[in-house]
Amino acid sequence: MGDGSLTLLPTPGHTAGSVSLPVRRRTRPPLLLVGDLTYGAELLERRQLPGVGGRSQLAKATDNVLALKQRMPGLVILGPRSDRGRASARQRTATVDRTDPSLMA
């Protein structure tokens, strides 16, 4: 997109080379798609690490994501299971409809 709205952040999860994708949007809170760093955003926010992967890398990446959340008010963290009925109301309102042309609004 050329405007810095999409970047990749290294967040080693249970797979080497794992990345997270922060998405800045003009009229909605920013999103952070965390990939395989965690099983779910609610677990990450409690600093509950997954059972697989390098523990020190997972802990450091988790701490980095939580620090980013503190620096970015309103940041919505979306994990791989954020849309499976266990997500908070805040996360459900931020669920991305991939067919929605206003995604970047």
C-alpha cells in the first residue's frame, strides 16, 4: 500500500520465523494479527504461553506485543481463535470481514 499501514513484526511462536501483522486503520482502532504466537488473544493478554515452541522466544515476543498494546491505545489483538465464539465483545466487533471494502476505513 506504500503508506506504512501494513508492516510485519517478528514474533517467534511455535514456528521459526513467525510474524505478526499490525494494521493501522483510519477510522477504527488498530489491529494486531498475531499468527501462531498464541492460541488466542485472551491467553496472550494473560501472558499464558503456548505449550510448544522456544519458551524464552515466546516469552520475549509476548512481552513485546503486550508493550506495544500499552503504547497503542485501543489496539485490538486478534489471535488464530479470536472468531470462535470465545472472543470478548471488543474482539468480536473488530472481527475483519475479508469481503468488506471498507476494511481500511
